[in-house]
Amino acid sequence: MTSTRDDRRSRSGENTAPAAASPTLRIVDPVRPAAVSGAALSRSPGSTWATRYRHRLEISDVAVITVAVIGAFLTRFGWNHDLAQVGTIPIAHWAVAMLIAVTWIACLAAYHSRDARVVGIGITEYRSVVSASITTFGVLGILFLMFDINVARGFFVLALPTGLIGLMVSRLLWRKWLVRQRKRGRFVSRALVVGDRKDVQYVIGQIDKKAVSVYEVIGAAVDGPETDRIEVNSRSVAVVSNLDSVAKAASRLEVDVVIVAGQPVGGGFFIRDLGWDLEGSRAELVVASRLTNVAGPRIHFRPVEGLPLMHVELPQYSGGKHLLKRAFDMVASGTALVLLFPVLVAIALCVRSESPGPALFRQERVGKGGQAFFMLKFRSMVETAEDDLAGLLDQNEGAGVLFKMKHDPRVTRVGRVLRKYSLDELPQLWNIFRGEMSLVGPRPPLASEVAGYEARVHRRLLIKPGLTGMWQVNGRSNLDWDESVRLDLYYVENWSLTGDLQIMWRTVKLLVNPVGAY
């Protein structure tokens, strides 16, 4: 191993002097962090911001749980009595209430719900809060039963939903606050990306795709020919070290995380040695997997005699999880059809009043397994739209096999409003109730689109198309073809009911502030 590192050292020397910043780019000088101006000056180092933020969450969680437990306790035992009689409540009841609160707080810590690795990103934080809460009441319920501890079931049952809702709302508000801070350059982890030049560029590009990222890449360490900077999209990242001096560069730049991109020269031995070199420093070591389109819940690690094996669950397209999705679709779409019936009638009358023709537009689409069905929409174009299409093909602004025009002359005035707020899609609730579509899924394609699919794109047809989905909440018509395909394929292989609820929530937010709808 030593010879390998010596060989690599002889091929490339350390370069710590980045080129001068371009006047058109805001470049952070990684060698002199103190020189950064503006909001970055008030940025807390990663370990500091994580500790401060965790303390805020701890105080918030304790306050919410205390209010929930005391509120449920007094609702059951206190509100029906005079204040003087509240003191007569048996001390054992107060002890049980305290036990519930303390156990709940401890479980939140045991499930790492305030860990810097999960707060502010994805649904893992919320899942941890829910799991900790359910575990608390499950374990205590069993213990109370085993030791014959009499506690009012009304108090016990009321405290769980009240506290859980309070915790989720509290975490949501804190997350919004954290996002606002990160937009200002605060509460982010300073990152150094290490590896082959192409792998480093890819990882930095993926981090930059996130509008509000937990990481701020301040430098790179690469193997191969030395250059002053690495260009990624519209920004430039300084090369601050070769692969032999990563730990020294991390210490000098006071980074919070070292991200190993791909498989650097030396492979697992390089990562092992780097981990040793970083021991005792403030930096964490993160390995960016080469797996694409694989969500975290599908990845499991299992060491076998010191060999870390990564297990990747294969996608399943039938079974209990899909039955649960179908049940949710039926209940939600049926309820929505009943509640929105007056709105549907009003929209239909508006469509009919502006232009002749039916209020509903039926179009053949391709569903799960390539089965054709007629998708319903409120008509947003003139009745002769299909016949007029041939004369507009040369003005296509859509991606790939899609036809889209921002100012399509066939769209009516009412239709433009319906499209902007996606109200023209509401009749698809009937398709969902019938089982032809789902609330969340890939975009339902035309038969002509499917005919032009590449082999891999046919995987979009492995599950039912959706009223909304990854494509719709990530830019809609503003996406290029490759990106829309990537998002749909990612959903097909990694969907979950929790993820569906998250997409539906994002869809509701987009209805208020439409993006890419035309």
C-alpha cells in the first residue's frame, strides 16, 4: 500500500494555490476561509451549527411533549375538577405522566431524530420521529399491562396523536427556518470532494442541483494531471490537494466532511487509510456510491468477516405494498370526487360557455403493462385541436417525443387558467377510482410517444401512470426529455406510500405557485 501511495505522490504534487476568481463568478477561496465576505462570514462550522441546531430541536421537542402529556393528563383527570381538587389526583398518575414524557424524549434521542445526517433533508427525520413515538407507546403499553399499572386509556391514547402532531409541526417549522438559513449560506457543512476528476465533477454537479444543499463544496482533491480549478456547470471549484494530502487539506481548510467520489486510485485501501488519517479531526468521511436511481431504503449494508457488502433490494411490482397503494387511491379519489363535485360542475359549465364542444376531453393513453385506456380531462382547447396539430408540428417546443407550445393557439382562455392550476386534470380522479391510474406515478403517455421509446424507457409502464408525480413536481414542461425520463424511472423503482404523500404535498404547493405549466 505504501508503494502505491508513493507512486501516486510521484505522479502528482500538491497544489494549494487556486487561480484568481473570475469576475463573473462568486468564488470562495478555500485556502483562506476568513476571506469570504457577506453571509458566509457568519456561517457556523459544521460541528458547531449541528450542535446548536440539535439543542434547538431538543428544547422544542421537550416543550411539545410536555405540553402534550400535561394537556392529555388534565383533559382526562383535571378539567372536570376544581383547581383545588387537581392536587388530589393520585401521585401515581403524575408519575405515569412523567414516565411517558421522559421515555418519549429518550426514544427521540435513541432513534437519532436530531442527528445532523437526517435533519433538514428528505423524510428520514419525520420517519424517525414517528418510529420513536410509536415505540414509546408500544413499549410502555406492554409494560403497563405486564405490571398491572392502571392508567386511564383515554389519557394514554390522547397523548400520542396530540404529541406526534405537535412534533411533526414543530419539525416542519424548524426545517423551513433551516432552509431559509441555508439560502443565506448559513448552517451548511463545508465539504471537500475527493476522487477521479470525472467522478468529482459528477458529485459536485449533483450537490449543486439541490437548490438548498446541506453541503457547500469549497474544494476538490483529484488524481491525475494538475489544474488549478474544476469547472462544474457555471461555477469553478479549486483543486486544493492531490490524493496523498487530503487529510492535511481537510484540516487546513477546516472542512466538516470529506466526500469520496467513485473509486479513487487505491480503492478500498485508499478509503481505509483516509479514514485513519482523518481520525481525531472534525471532518466526517462520506463515500458517494456509484449506484444511480437507487433510493436509500433499498440499500442495506451487511458485513461478512470484515467485508462490507451492500445489498440492493430489487424493485417489486406487485404484492401487499401495491394493494395498499390501490386501496389508498380508491379511498382518496372517491372522497375527492364527492367533495369536489360542485367544483367539477362549475368548471364544466365554464368550458361549455366559452367554446362549442363537450366539457370533457377523452384521449387514449397507455397505462400499466402497455394497456390502453381513455384518460379524461376538461377540454382546454378548441374542439378541432387534433386536426390543427399537423400544422403546428414545426413549432414544437416539447422535450423528446412530447409536443408542447408555450403559446399554443388552440388553447382557450378558460383552458389557459385550467392548465396553469392543473384544474383540467381533475376528471382523472375517475380514472384513478376505476383503477386505470394512480394518484402518484409516471406521466400517462400517448401511444405515439410509447412507439418512440427506447428500450429502457418502457420501464415507465411497469406501474400505473399518475395524476401527479416526480415529473410534475420538478418542473413539468420545463424539463428536458432525459431528465423527465430519469425522474419517472427513479419513481418506478423507488416509490413508497410515504414518498407519495410527500409528492402530493408538493403538488398542492405547486397549485398555488405554478411552475412549468402551459
